[in-house]
Amino acid sequence: MNPVEFVVDLLNPDLAFLPKALAVAVMSSIVCGVVGTYVVLRGMAFIGDAVAHAVFPGLAVAFLVSGNLVLGGTIAGVLTAVLVAVFAQNRRVKEDSIIGIFFVAAFALGIVVISQAPGYAGSLQQFLFGSITGIPEEDLPVIAVMSLVVLAAVLLLNKEFVTVSLDRESARALGLRVFWLDLALYVLVTLAVVISVQTIGNILVLALLVTPAATARLLTDRLGVMMLLAPAIGAASALVGLYVSWSWAVPTGGTIVLVLTAAFLTAWTFSPRQGVLGRVAARRWASPTPHPSSPLPAQEVRS
């Protein structure tokens, strides 16, 4: 299928689920790209994976009672994030251990809950790997509103998040409430995951949160540029991934993740300053070239 045929399908009223899937994928990518910038800066990719586990029981309960999956996942994720933030204040047990305990426990609870539903295996597969073409129509406005809320919160707290991400002790010395900022970031990560989990699933959502931001990190040293590049990379990858999956009849979530990974590997290799080839070229330019009339180094003198 060529791109023109894909656009025709997007405009086809009989394929109304396709533009809806594209809208959700792009919104998810933009939100995750922005929030993922802080996740990458703070080296807290583990929290993204853990939050994806935490929202699972809320999704499962909402599914059982035929409620709103987005709302259910948000309640479960935020509740778990608050518990982690509170328990992590006891420095006897490190934060990563608290995260591991609570978020895995939440995921286990979700498995127990979803096992009570008819068609347990199919429901579990939908949550784990996503079902972007099966997102209910009523979820679209909810996802749009949540996306705007997350982006507005990031805009308001950007300076504080950056300060805490770069130096927590300096942030405390400046009078910033690090605990509340950590809690706010956990909640924003939770909302970003909830928005995205139906797009690419519980297992793959970490890629949408981390890979675009990591790719942008290879392309720029400026935080502002990084926060613009990350959602752009995510949205473009979502569009390409949906196009490839629709053309070749392969799973959408996995295809989007593979496109994201390809973008990261491209940046890793060809980035002018941080890429492998860029660093090799920089070393060659930096090394002095002997003048033709100057003597050769001793080790290169041949008899």
C-alpha cells in the first residue's frame, strides 16, 4: 500500500476506526515524549515500566464493571504512585525497592481481577499488547482532555522539574518541595501511561515514554529543543508505525515500537555530535595532519 492509498483509507467513512487510532497514537506520543524527557534526564526509566504495571488493576476493574478504562487506570496508577512517594520517605528502604514492591503487587492484583472476567485470555492479551483499533469512541475526548492537562502541568512546573532532575540537593537548598514535585511527576507519568496503554499495550508502553526522549537526547544538548524533538519523533513514529501495520497487517503496537527503535539507532549512528560516525569524524578532524615537509614520527621511520 502506498501513502496515497493510506490517506484514502483514513478518509473512508467505513474505516472510521483508522483516523481514531491515528489520533490516539499521536496524542499518546506527544504526551509521552514531553513527560519522557524528565524520565530520561532523571534516569528513572524503571518508574515508567512500574507505572505501566500499576495501572493494570484499575484497567481490569473498569473492564469487569464496563466502566471507563482511562479513568480506572488513572485512579489505580495515581493511588499506587502516592503510596510509593509516601513509603519512599523512609530512607531505610531505597525508592527503587519500594517501586518494585508496590507496582509489581499492583500488577499481580490486576491479573487476579482480570482472571474473573469471561474470555480471560483475550482480555489479558488486549491489556498487555494494546488494541488501538478497538478504542471506544467515548474515550477520545477523555484522552484529549487528559493530554491537555498533562501538557499544562508540565508547562507550569517545568523549571521546578528541571531543577530537581539536575540536582536534588540544590533544589532543596532553594526551598523547593522535592517530595511534592516527585509526587507530581509520578502522577504525570501515570497519566501519560494511561493515555498510551491502549495504543501499544501495558508491556510496550515504556518504549513510547523513553525511546523518543532518548533519541532526542542524542540529537541536542538543549533541554528546550529536546522537549520539542521528543514528541515530534514519537508522533512521526506513531504515524509511520500505523501506516506499516495497516499496509502489512502486523500488530500496531509492536510496529510503532520497532519504528521508534529504528529512529533511536539512526540517531545513535548518524547524530552529528553524539552519533558513532559523528564522533569518529570529530576525532579525525581533531588529530593534527603532519605537514609534508615535517619529519615523520619515529615509529613510522622505515629503513
